[in-house]
Amino acid sequence: MGFLDRLFKSNSNNKKKPEPHSADVFARFDIVRASISGTMSNFHMAKDRKNHDVFGLKLIDMDKFRAFEARFKGLKKPPEGIVALKMRHPYIVKTLEYGTTPKGQKYILMEYLDGIGLNQAINDGDPLLDGNRMRLIRMMAESLVHVHKEGFIHRDVCPRNYICSSDRTSVKLIDFGLTVPATAPFMAPGNRTGTPRYMAPEIIRRRNTDQRVDLFALGVSVYELITGDLPWTSGEITGKVALEHDTVKPKQILERMPNLDPVLAGAIMKAIDANPDKRQESVDHFLKMIRKLPEDLI
């Protein structure tokens, strides 16, 4: 059992609420790779100066953090670190620690994933995806089932937030910066955060939301994984693109991939229906629809 596994097991056996740390991460770690910008943070590959273990170090953009948290004033929204530590699942990145630096910047320490974003693999037309897509789709969905069972909505499901292994046979969900509890106060109209191209219509239209916004985003992500394109063909790249998701019909996936298994095609198109009541009841139901499909289908 490696260091990460021992630490993660220790955390999972501790039933007490995890406490934030106070640490000078720049004294503790060497930053060995330039940062990758996320929705509300910068992500670094960091090496522990004492034992040389490599981790992922997420440093929160405090201006963006404060602006986001202000939307939930008085609602006792759990911090990202607490949420991430709850997510103990093989297809979700392992979070090990969260805290604040002496200068007041929040950080999250996690396992370092040696791979690439699923978005990059899709954009590159990576041949290693061939024969692995069905396996990845199930992993993507299973990670979200766990998030939902823990009582949360991820709110930023998209290929960028899934990291592929180097051989493209597995993925892990990352980034809980926009995640909120799946409770009435947090599902009320008004919170229009997310990645526009994967955003459910009820978000952009300021309607009540629920965990089916993640199902919609999953469906769009899976559609893109299979076809290399989005269901809507607009060249718009701003937040306005999400306005099309209930005014323009998505292109049927079988028109792009005529040989795709009709069961999988039907599950995807159902997931991206503009009307949440016409989608599957949950991501778990999406998984049940595709349960009998071969692992190496696509």
C-alpha cells in the first residue's frame, strides 16, 4: 500500500469532520510544473521537499471564490475542501487535505493524476479512445452517481473535468469548486454558474434546478466523446451558447454516427432533453439503460 493509499484510508476511517490546515505550501512543496487554470483556481504539480512525493496542488483564486460564495450568503455552504474530502470513490480524484496559506489563500492537496483532460483527448482525436469509450462513459456516470448519493450537485460536469489515464482506459472526476448541496436553498433559481456549452437550460433560464443538471451535462459530454462534436452546431463560445439548449433542437447522434448502438444513442438523447422531466430520473437510471452494452462497444 502506497503513501497516498495509506493517507486516504486514514482519512476515510476518521469519522470526525475534517479540519482545515494552515500551511505554507510554497515552503513545503516545490512547484515542478506550470499551473493549469481552472474555473476558480490554478492547479499545480507539486513535489514534497521532504519525501519527494508528487501531489496535485490546487490554489484557489480568492477573488473568484469570494464572488461565488457571496451568492450563498447565510446558507452555510460547505467549502470545496470539505466537499472534495467526502468524495471517496475510485473514479473521483482523491483529496487529501485542504486549508489556508499564511497569506490567506485557500488550497486543496490531492493525488496527482498522470494523464490528460478528456477534452484534450477528444480534441486530439486520440486513437487510444477507440474501444475504451464505453468503459469511460460508465466511469463518468458512476462518479456522478456517487456525488449525488453524497447529496451534492457537481455543477461543472464537462470533459475538462475528467482526467484520463495515460492509456485512456479510465477517468476520474475532478474540481468541486462549483459544487453545491442538493437542497432547496441551493437549487433555487439564480445560480447561473457552470461551463456554458454543457449547461442545462433550467440554469441559464433561472429556473429551479436539481441533480438532473449534471445528467444533462453528462449527456452532452458523452455525445462529444463519441462524435467529437457538440449536439448544437453554433459557433458561439460565450455564455449565450447555453440559450440555444432549449430553443434549437440538438442534432440526433445517429445522424452523425449511424452505426451507433440505438440503446446508447437513445440514452444520450434522453439525457440532453431540454425538459428535465423528460430526461432519465437520475444518472443511475442512465447507467441502467446502458448496463447490458459491451465494454468495448465503441
